[in-house]
Amino acid sequence: MRNKGFTVWFTGLSGSGKSTLAKLLSEELTRRDVLSEVLDGDEIRKWLTKGLGFSRADRMENLYRIAFVAGMISRVGGVAVTAAIPPYREAREKARKEIQNFVEVYVKCPIEVCIQRDPKGLYVKALRGEIQNFTGVSDPYEEPSDPEIIVQSSMQSPQESSRFIIQKLEELGYLSPPHQTPK
């Protein structure tokens, strides 16, 4: 029998490691023959929400669209792995209500570390005022109130964080250990 569909909703600041962890999780799911799709924030903005900006209303709409697609994937038995910033608690809570089998993963990382990592050079531009409404700098990031999983990406390697996430998904009953068949 197959695993039930579910959504793993990564949240955290830009540069915290969401995309890296989503990719590692997807690779492990593939090894376990679990169908999954990564909904990466940059790709979603390029293809699904191209016309939206970064105002609060546009960000909320972006997250609602991601939640809609994630819910569809989960409903048909797949695993949706979202890797977008979702800065507003309200949007994440709405996604949780809309999506059955929702697992929130908070990729906690101090902003100072995110600024040091800054893979896209966005923090530098935001701190110079070149980017408006940048999460964590000129727009708030509201930490999750009760995520199922918290990883400290500044204190663990991506592989350690990924193993921890997989272990928690097994404990929560979303994944079977690799040596067992799903119920």
C-alpha cells in the first residue's frame, strides 16, 4: 500500500536553507519510491505567480496559490515539498487549514548568518534600500507559533537537518522507515 499524500511546508528567511533541504528531502523520497514535487519559491514566481509583486497582498496571493497546488499534489497521494519564504503566520495557518496532512518545517537561522550566506546578493541590496519589502529587513518575518519540525540550519549541516526531518516524518507517521512497507 502507498504512503498517504502530505505537504512539507518549509518556512524561514531567505538564505536559511529551505531550498537545499527541500532538494535533499525530495532525493530521499525518490530513493524510497515516494512520488514528490518540490514547489520552489523562485520557480513558482517565474511560472505560476509571475505578475505578483512583493506587497503583503501579493505575497499572500502567492502563498495561497502555492498552497492550492500543494493541496492538489497531496490529495492524489503525492508529497508536495514547498520551499518559499511564507513570511506571514496568517498565510501559513490558512495553508494548514486548506491542506490535509500538513507538516510545517521551520528552518531557523539567525539573520546575521543568512546575510553572510546571501547566495543571491539580496540582503546587500535590501540593506542599501534597493529592494523594498524584503523579508527580515524591511518587511517582517513572523516565526511559526507551533511548527511540527524545527531545524537549526546554522548549527547543523544540511545532511544532519535532512536526516532529522526524515526521522520526524517517520515519527509523525507520514513515512515508513526504509526497511518497512507503508501501511
